[in-house]
Amino acid sequence: MDYQELIKRPIEQDLLDFIELFNQSLTHDDGLLGQALQHIRQRGGKRMRPMLILLMAKNYGRVSMVAQHAAVGLELLHTASLVHDDVVDESEERRGQASVNATYNNKVAVLVGDYILSTALLHVSKTGNQRIVEYLAELGRTLAAGEILQLSNIQNQEISESVYYQIIKNKTAALFEACAAIGALSSGATEEQVAKAGQFGQDLGVMFQIRDDIFDYYDSKEIGKPTGNDMTEGKLTLPVIYALNSHPIDSMMTLARKVKSGTINADEIAVLVEFTKEHGGIDYAERRMQDFRLKCQQYIDENVENDEIRKALTAYVDFVIERTK
């Protein structure tokens, strides 16, 4: 089944309008800045977050220019955060192409990220909606706080599932939550409707991140990152956290502490990955995704009347769970 086709069906023209507005926002006449923005523009991507804003706007009314400027603003904020993240993580690749910092240098990447962030603020101001402006500003704070929490957690010797959820709720889930809530806000939804939409977005985002984390336990060129990449960066994700807490073997705990201290090698990561698979870590993470899927489906059943939008949002949930990269 082509999930992406189902997702786009109710918002096909709206999505084309978004892409045009977004690409205009990442265009500049200046030589170096123009080149860097074009480099970022070429990444494209699946547009999952903007599509969620547009679908939510349509669910509660229609896709107006308020929704479009909000979608561009949020996607630009996300784009700026990725440019800055690549500098912090010293990443050389993003979505299979060279990162801005690898193509140019850290100084250019930080300044380009700042430029994109300012452009995000410009677009969100064009919504003329104080609540949307506040939501986007709060999202920027939450994303930064999530990154700092993740950095500080690397030094934390505790291996905690609750801290894992706290981090992803401040990062990936916060983005999806903002998309759903802002989409609803753009169509004049009530506070209760906005809160329910936001919770749906958060549940989607948690699922999205758990699926991403599961990918890290398998070697695939499709996914675009090597096995154990998270562990190389000092991160312990849900599958290994569950395996370690349910089977606290001293030798594996020692390896986990080496992950956090940044002293683990590739062979040791392979041992920890295998331990995770053998002790139910992947199965547990899959079950947790299904729990969030049920919550998402309940929201759709209770809050989406239009049949085409219901099918699109159901396909969206299915895609997040079943995607292969």
C-alpha cells in the first residue's frame, strides 16, 4: 500500500503551495549564503511534518495562508536545528548528502542556521496569530533543552527508560506535537481540540523516534547510518535500555557505561547490539510502538469526521510504524 499517496490525497495542492513557499524562503541572491541555502533545499525529504500541519488544519477547517506560513516557519525552525545539530555532533552527512559544516565549515553552518531561524520567525509572524507565535517560540526552547538534556544524560550513569522518554518528548515528539497543535490552531480550533491534537502529535513523534532507534540495530544502506551509530555517539536507546534493565548482566552493564563515557569500540558495540536482540529489546520497542499506535487511532476515531482525512491520518500512523528508513 502506498501510504504517502493516501496521506497526500486530501492536501495535494496545499502541499505543492507549501513547497513553493518553503523553497522561496530558502533562496538568496548572495553568493555563499545562496549556495548554502540551495544545498539545504536540495535535501527535500518526505515533508512529514508540514503534511501533518496541513492535514490538521483541514480537519478543523481549511488550509489558509495562516497554516501555510506556520508550516513554513516550523519546517524552517526544524531545518535550522538540524544545521546546528550537525555542528554540535560533528556530523559529515545529513540524509545521504554532505552536511553544511562538512561542505563549508562550522562558522558558515552556524550563521546559515541563524539565518534560517530568523526566516522561520519572519514566516510565523505573518500568521498574525499570537498563540502560533508563542507555540513556535516555545518549541525552539524545548528543542534546545532536549539537546542539552541528551548531552548531560551521556554523563549520567543511570540507565533509565523514563529519561529516554523525557529526551524524545523534548526533541522529536515536541516537533510532531507542535505540528498537530499549530495546524489545529490555524483553523480556529478550541483549546480542548488543540490539546487533543497536540497529544496525538506527541504520540506520533514518540513512535517515530522509537522506529528510528530500532533502525540503529540493523545494518542497512537504505537507512543511511551504520549499525550502532547511536552508541558511538554515547546514546543508549529504548531497545538496549530494556535489555539491560530486564537482564542486568555485569559485563553488558560495563559496555553500557563505556557507551556513555565514549570509550566503546566497534567490536564491543556489536556485542551490545547482539545482546539487545537476544534479550527482547527490539520486541519490547515494537510493542511500545503498538501502544502509541492504539492511542493515535483512538484520537482519529473520536476527532476526525472527514473520511478522506481519516484515511490520510491512519496512513500517516501506519507509515511512521512501518517505514523502512
